[in-house]
Amino acid sequence: MVLSGAALVAASTFAAAPAVAAEPADGIPGVDQIVSSKNLRQVANLPKSGPFAPENALGTDMAFQGDYAFVGNYNGFDIFDIRHPAKPKRVAQVLCPGGQNDISVHGNLLFLSTDSSRSNDSCENVSQPATVKESWEGVKIFDISDVRNPKYVASVENDCGSHTHTLVPEKGNKNVYLYSSSYAPSASFPDCQPPHDKISIVKVPLRDPASAKVISAPVLFPDGGNPGQNPSNPDLSATSGCHDITVYPKLDLAAGACMGDGILFDISNREKPKVIERVRDDVNFAFWHSATFNNRGDKVIFTDELGGGGGATCNAKIGDKRGANGIYDIVGKGDKRKLVFRSYFKIPRPQKDTENCVAHNGSLIPVPGKDIMVQAWYQGGVSVFDFTDSSKPKEIAFWERGPFSDTELKTAGSWSAYWYNGYIYSSDIQKGFDVLRLDDRRTDWAKLQHFDELNVQTQGRYFG
């Protein structure tokens, strides 16, 4: 259901950015208090609204196209007009329950992941146990040729659902592929049987998206992957699929964050990805969550989502090596490329025990000759760091709110923080859509780079 009319106008009211507060003496802001470095400030916020407003309707990932931002929510997705970044406007809200509603866009199409067992594949569904054979999970496809009135086109069911998906353009541009990632199989789930050491590949003909279908489900871990049994690291996850995949189409390369394993694979044949390297960190990593290449494609950052995103892990007890980024150099050529660990990066600011905080989704800031990334840390806020020297990453900017609650640990904070055409956009789980402006001589070159479309897990090369 697309919401419009008076209700949408009321929901689109611009909320002015709060003033930046001085940093508290203990380094930890109070509830909803904003602190930041001098070079990063908030310029706008649009709160969650309508059916997306409840606390259990989590704001999720984002994609961009032209003057629009597409923002997922466990209950559907929003579309924002960002032609004036300091005055964003909500132009459509589509009610379509089915978390996480991971999102991507390509041309006139929008893709939405459902990793929540539902009664059917429509947007008028309810939760239904995965033990029921008729339950549905997978990818939904929408036509967004009219961004103010998206139309539901088709669905494609995936084994174990689609927790995330990655859009992979075909070299001939007649089709796109979706590498759909999911995990957590169970012998009691008819459509999600163990071992599930695979991904689903959905082929979408651009001239006939309604005919999209799963064309293969390649097994990435023939040996079963990481067993997850390590007494010295009880949080270590066993591998049963992937959480997220990032592709670099121009290099025919992809990186997979797959629970207990990090992998590198060749995608020169889009329909038959081939694993060429696998790495583990059984000492400090718990859950390999996502991946980001640098612009040259000779480094990759893997994130560790210790605690599943719901834990308070940015504190002295956990330390600076767990729930962090792992920075790897890619050395060698072709099928002999290897991932070589260089360092960890974690935000240097302590968070309260009521704040879920861990490394999460981020993107490169397109600065030529430098490797600089902006990243969400849930209630740890938004961090900008330089990893040009992969052995010595350094934070250069930050922005964060104080805890959502100072009495309870609740799920909140920035789910994704991405750079797009001169601004940083953050999807806050509870507080809505934030727009931030970074003013720093080290990143000024990035303001000259313009993208027509941005799906962060589909990396493009900038400045040539």
C-alpha cells in the first residue's frame, strides 16, 4: 500500500537539526544529546512516520538514484526527495511488512529482501512460522518509474529467505542478477534445510522483470565452512550461508561476509561465482557481517557484528579488537589472490551499556588517492576514518546521538551511513532519516564526484 495525500504531507514535515552540544566530561552524551567533531554536523532529520513510527518498525538500509533516497524499514520502504539535502521531503511510503527489507534500485526497478517468514508474497501479509511449508520469504520487485506511486511487480522465493541481496549488473546490460544471502537453517523448516552453505542467484530480465527467477544456488562452502567451535571465542559463529556480499563489477570481484568466514570470489561469470580465497579470524571475530573494497580493489574491510547488532560492545570490557572492522590487503593476482590481515579499526569513544554498538554498514567517500570510509555504528553513531595506511587506520570525524534510553538496552542508532553526492545520509533505526555535512580539506575532492545511482554493495570506480 502506498500512503499519500494529507497523511503523507503531514508525515513529511521537515524537522530542523538540533544544535550540537558540547561533549560531556565523561565522553558519553545523555539521552538524545548530539555530540560531534567540528567537521561533521547534522543539517536535517525526518522522523519515522505512520506505520513506520513504532519502536518495532526498525529503519534499515538505503539506496540512491538521482534526486531520491530509498530507505528500508521492517514495515516497507520510504522514498525521499533529496535534491535539497538540508530540506529532504518524503514523497512516498510503501507499506509492505517483511523485515529486513534490504533495498536496492536499478533503472525503474526496486528490489526488496524479505527474511521474515510470511503468510504470502503480497504486501498484505502477516507473520507465519517457517515450519509451515506454504510460508514465503524472498525478494520482491517494484516498478518505480513513478517514484510517488511505486507498483508491485513480482516476487521470487529464496531458500531461507533473503536477509540481504546484492545487485550485480550483467555485462551486456540485458539482465541484472541478485546475489541473495541468508542463513540460520533448521531441519524443522521445509524451505530452509541445513547445511545451507550457499547463496541464491536471481536473474532479472530488465525488459520483463515479472519473469525473474532463481537460476542457481551455488555452494560456497563444500566443506561446510567454519564449525564455530572455539572455547576461547564462544561468540564465534558457525557458517551456514552468507550475511552480505559486496561486488566490484569492473574488477569481476566480490567479497562475502559469511558468518564464520570471509571470502573473495571471481564473478567474471555472473551466474557461476568462484571462490578464490577464504579467511577466518577465530580469535576476535564473531560474525562476519559485511564487506567494503577500497577504490583500487586491493583492500577489503570486513565488519564483525558481535552481538548481532543488539549488544553493547563499544566499551572497555569488549576492547578495541572485537565488534570492529578487520582491514585486509588483497595481494597477488587472479585465482592466487590472498587476503592478508593488516589491522582492526573500532570507534575510540566509549558507549553506555544501554547502547547497542558495533561495526555496521558504511561506504567509501570518493577521495582520489585516499581510502576514506564513513560507517554506521548503531548507537555509536557515524564515524569517518582514513585507512589509506591499512595498518594504521585513523578516525577523522564523528557524529552521534546519546542513548535512546539510559535505563534499558534497546535497538536503536544508525543502521547505515553512506556518502552520496556531497552529503552523508544515515538511516537511524528509531530516529528516522538524518542528513550530515562533512567539511574537511581531506575530503573536499569527494564533492566533485557525482553518482547517478548508488547501491553501496555494488561498488563502482570513481575518478576514472
